[in-house]
Amino acid sequence: MRKRALPLERVYQLLEPGPVVLLTTARKGRANVMTLSWHAMLDFVPPLVCLVVSRQDYSRGLLNPTKQCVINIPDAPLARAVVGVGNCSGRDADKFARFGLTKVPATVVRPPMIQECFASLECRVVDSSMADVYDLFVVEVIAAWADSRAENPRTLHHRGLGNFMIAGRTLRLPSKMK
Amino acid sequence: MRKRALPLERVYQLLEPGPVVLLTTARKGRANVMTLSWHAMLDFVPPLVCLVVSRQDYSRGLLNPTKQCVINIPDAPLARAVVGVGNCSGRDADKFARFGLTKVPATVVRPPMIQECFASLECRVVDSSMADVYDLFVVEVIAAWADSRAENPRTLHHRGLGNFMIAGRTLRLPSKMK
């Protein structure tokens, strides 16, 4: 499926529900991907997101100096890849090859987008001041891409210990909330 | 349904999937409740959570000086109350009365727990240093309560504009992930 440009003011609609994401980073021609659930929106436009990348993660060493990443959002058919990626380190393996994830060049940043994910959000780190204490990075989404699955995505939501809630039906209620 | 003590090391299992929550605060005998989706885990034990409470929110004026709150987690039958709470301000209304939410005394903090929610997490603010820039508060969960619905909760996940994804089925995969 082909991704199209997603208006930046719609980015929060993909992240606010709390899906597991696959974060890609790259440095010196080497890319990595990690599984991540600890993220939250901080602002609508420009979309600001905070995310936790621990100092134990191999990705931390790629994210810190380059200040670039891509937040890729997988859906249910990628569940096994999501667990696989979360269960090994980029120090030991090319996780893209091992779990059948296809790297596609991003448009603004160096880390790749993942073809199999229904959405890819190109980001730059705008604040690392909370990294020392909380492993927390604030990133700004500067380009966003999504395919038609983004309309009602069957996202994965981690309940711990390999238990994933799969997004169910949508309830639409009249609301003034953004 | 009666809530029982939830071990603190299990708190992340309730928040990591990204549900909409109802945040209660209290000051000078007056309590308030707000709808909130912008939260993320920061650590497992003690459970640290970051959450966004904007300076426009009436709750901000209760949270800031008291440094206490309760994160209550509603499930699907509470969807209309969740939207109602999100669509008005505590400046103008007693939202508990208006939306049929029952206040129950918490055990360690002043803000009430909400009886109708399947889980209630008593919190104290441990870091407000990111409040000025990002409206972000770091809270520590110091007591946690959940009833039997917490085993497979039909949580609400906001996709924007009053569209709520309702938690679907659970997929269990062998994993080394916590």
C-alpha cells in the first residue's frame, strides 16, 4: 500500500490512542529499529511528542548524536515482528532483515521509514534536556505519511509481558474535543 | 464492583496501552475531574508517569499547589461521561454530579477516586519543572486499586474529534519484554 502525505495537524490522531510503535534511527550508514510504547503527545501543531529511549537501548546511541528518528506505526499483522524487534538488540542483529521489515528512504531525515507500517512520522529531536533523568526526548514531527489503513487502524497496544490488545471498533460521539 | 490493591509493579500494564483517563484533583474542599489522553509511562517501579495538564484546564490550578491527583481509568460504558467531562470546565460545573461519577475517598491523597472506573491510581507530583514549557507533570503512583475488569478492560482510546477506539481482543505472544 502506498503512503501519502498526512497533514501535520492530524498526527495526534494516530499517536493519542497509544499504539506500539517501531522507532527507526540511523548513523554512519547503519540503521536500527526498536519497539516502543512509552510515548505521549505534547502539542498539536507543530506536533510535539515525548518518547522514552533508555540508555540501555542501542538506538539511544544513534538518536542522541543525530537527533533524528522516524516513528513507524504497525498494525496487527506485524505483531510477531513487533515482538521480535523488542526481544533483541541492534548490537547483535540487522533487525530489518531478520524480521522482514523493508527500509524506505524518508524525505527529510536520514533514518528509514518502514514500508510495512501504515504510518511513518519523520521527526527531529527538539529537546534532550530530560534525557539524563528520565530517558525522555521531545521530538517534533516534521513530515508525516500514512496509507489508507490509517482511517481505522488495527493498532497494537502493549499490556505487558507480550500481551497485546488489538484495536477494536470505533465509537463516534458528538464532542467539542479536538 | 469492589477495587482491590494492585501491586505497583503492575501499574504500567494499565497505562502503557494508552487509554483515556479521568484525572481527579482537589483543593480546599472542592474536587474536579478532567479527561486526559496525553500521558506516558516513564518508569516501572516506582511507577512514574508523565501527563499533560494545560494551563487552560481548571484542574491545573488544583494540581499545581496540592501536587496530588488520582488517575482513574474508565471503560466503554463510561464513554458518554468521558466526553461530557471533556466538554465542560470545572469552573462552571460540578462534573461529578452532572455526569453521574461517584467520589470515593482515596487512601493516601486528597483527590477522590471515581467508583465507576475500574482502576484508580493515587499519585503525587514529583517533578513540575517541565510544566512551564510543556504543561508536563511527572507523577509517581503511590497506591493503586483495580477491580476484576482490569484483567481485560474495554478501555477507550481517543482518535480525535470524539472518535473512540474501544479495546478489542488480546493477542498473547511469547516475549522477553516486560
